[in-house]
Amino acid sequence: MGNMKKFKEHLSESISPASVSKASQLIARYITKKAKIGKLFAVPGVEGYSNSQGRGVGIRFMVPKGNKSFRFNWTQAGMLGSANLDSIDFWNNEKKPFHVQFNQGVSLVQTLPLFVQMMADGFKKKKIVFSEPTNVALRENASNLVRELLDFLASRGTFTQNDIYFKFRNPGVGVYKELIHRFPTIVRKEGRKFSWEPDTNIVAQILKSADEILQSTGAVKGTVTRGASAETYDVDPEVAAMEANKDRLSFEQQLQDLENLLKLTVVAGSSNAIFIAGRGGIGKTHTTEKVLSKLGFEDGKQYFKNTGSISTAGLYSLMFKYKNQIIFFDDSDDVFKDQSSRNLIKAATDTKKIRKLVWNKQGSNVIEPGEMTDEEILEGGNIPRFFEFTGKIIFISNMKPDKLDPDGAIRTRAFMVDIDPTEEEIYDFMDKIVEFIPIEGGIVLDIKERKYVVQLLRNSKSKQTANLRKLSRGLNMFAGSIKSGIKVSDDEMSRMISMYA
């Protein structure tokens, strides 16, 4: 227990976005010792991911022997901590992981013994309920604790609550109090002590509702399912910045054209809008942000960046609020699924210097122009019936141009840039930039090792398309294996990078 307490204290201090490396080493050391699975290594940094079950961030660990991998997950980077683990994924040389989802934030430190046991059992138990006091390791099966408590009480003539505490600590006392609450006749008071007098039927009822009883005392429930087979991963900000740095990276002509057209739009006024199409991970967003930054533009001042989906009403309101500025849409492809939103985009990107935008729907928040000032309209959460728009639109999409603009209406109004490099062009580009890409945790790789990772990616049999996010993840995986002192064969490293990068 003392070792676990010391481990918890160290880990609690370390588990933060700023010191993930130290925390990862502690976790890896613990699991290596307890699970007896051979050497493993932590992939440096925090892994942002998205799959059919949602988005999150996690700390990934690789087990070269058997091509296994597991990741401890949190819902968002700001919640990264030892006390609010959300879920665990475990890949056993398969595309779909075992996914352990907790019904509330749970202690990472106290989950580790449970996780080790679940790995040993092959994740056979699909539902688990376990107690989580501050100083007691977790139990995989609630009924074990309940049965042990019943056996203990039945073996004693009389007992006190302190007897239960010294034997089972807080989980046992909590369960005992819940039992008395539910079944008040099972104990009889004898002075300062109690005696245990249940009948067979009551014992059967208690065991049948063991999970429910333990959960009512504050225990955590976990459910084991098969997780999502496909995931995408967030690009590392430093890698993205390096990707967008033309002086170092010698960007493809497509990206150079993008830079020039952005300047023609936001500075020269040659167009009221620019639409940038192409798959993720090839530099669209960060090239755009680099150009805006070089022009001295800041988000919230000269332009406003909207990330994610937006309703038609939200789109109209946003255009009114920033009607004389630049609006930068990123990852907002849902706009084009709604015809009303599409029509607003068309009106806002027309070739006229001043464009009139109109809201034709009824609503209590719709104000006739002239009744209030713009500031009063915005402060009241209202929108005008119509207004004049003189702003610029930058729209980045992961869709192909024909999907983004099926009727050609946008291309007649605005610049359309299609960033569409071939797979080989991406790998050739990786070769040019790989020496400049930073690696998490301050790990150093020489140019030969870095180009080796590019070659592994080039030769990979992965069905995923080439992108710079894979390069960043591959470098971190390779660096993690070196830092951990693990010698992984070319075939093993190639397979892991192919499967997990």
C-alpha cells in the first residue's frame, strides 16, 4: 500500500499536459512490472483523436511483442489529470480495440491494477463495478467485495463498525451501511456491538443486487465493448507550423499558389472570397494562418475564425457581427448540407463590393433596420431583417471541389484552390521537411533515423492516405522506442507505424 501511495503522489504531480513525459514513464514502469508483458514504450506527447465514439485526448503505449497498444483517454486536454480518466482502449493486434468506458471520471492511479488484471483476463468480463476509495486498489467484481463482507460478518459472533473498517476500509463500511439501509432486520444491536442474523433469502437478494449496492456507495461502473475501428488524429501545432513555413519547407507550387491567392483576396481585394479544398493533413489551415499572421492579422481583430459546424441562424448572425471584416471558416463543411446556409454563403461571396444579406424567416429576435444600433442588436442577441456585407470569406474544406461546389456557383464568385498532391509528392515533401520537425519530450533523432521513419511510411501497407500527421506520429513512436531502450525490428516497427500512426 505504501508503494502505491508513493506512486500515486508522483503520478499526480506529473500527469499534466506540460509534463506528460514523466507521467508516461511512471505508468510504463508500473505496467511493465505488474503485467509481465515484456518491454513497452510510451509514444511521446498527448494524442488527440477522433472516432465514431467522439473526440478525446490520450496517452498511448506500445507493446512491440505481439503488436499490442493501449491508450488512457480523457475527454479533452484541459481535463488531463490523474483523477478524471474517461476510458481506456486496448488494441490486441486488431483494428478494433477493447474499449473500457467508465460512467464517471475515475482515478488513473487506482485504475492501473484493474487494467493489468483485465489484460491478463483478456477483457472477458463485459461489465465491471469497482470501488474507488482514496487508498484501496480497485476491484474488478463488485460481488467479490459484497460476498467477502457477508462471509466476514457471518463468521463473527458480534462486531462493531470499526471491525469492518479495519478489515475492508471505506468500501466495506459504505457497503455495510447500504445493506443496513436496505435490509434493516439483518443485524441486531447488542449493547455497543451488533450481531449478524440474515436468512438465506435475504443473502440471495443481497448477492443478486451486489453491483447496484456498490454503485450506490459511489463506486464506478465500467463497460467493456469493442471500440471504433477507424480513427483520425489531431496535427501537432509545431508540426503544422513547420508544415506552413515556406522558407524552411519549400512548399509545393499548389501551396505557393494558395499563399498568393490569399493575399490577392484579403489585401488586393481581387476577390471577395477564397475557397480551399483538399484532404486533411496537407497544410491548408496552417498555410492560411501563416499568411494572415505575416500580414499582421489576428484572430478576433482583423479576422474571426469559426471552427466547426454552425447553424443557418448562427451563420447569419456571425456575418452581421463581422460584416466589415474577414471571416475564416475551418472544418465547417456542414454549412453546405443546408440549402439556406449555402444560399447565404453565395450571397456573401458575390462579386459586388457591397452585398445585401436578408433574413426572410419570422422570429421574435428579428429587428427591422433602423430600430436599434448594431451594438444594441448584438447586445440583445438579435439579428436585423437585412444588412449590407462588405467583408471577405476564407473557407477551408476537406471536400473535393466538385463536392464543395457541385453547381459551380462558388467558382463563378470566388477563388477556388484545390490542394491535391499525389501520395508520392507527400512522401517526397516529408523527406524535405523531416529534419525540422520537433519531437515530443525533447528526444533527439538524427537525420538518418528521421528519414528511416519516412521510408517506413512510404513502404507502409496502411490504407490511410499519406499526410503530415502520420509523419509526426511515426517520428514520436520511433523516438519513444529508442528512449525506452527497446530494439524493435524493422518489420515490427513498420507494422506498428502502419497500424497506429
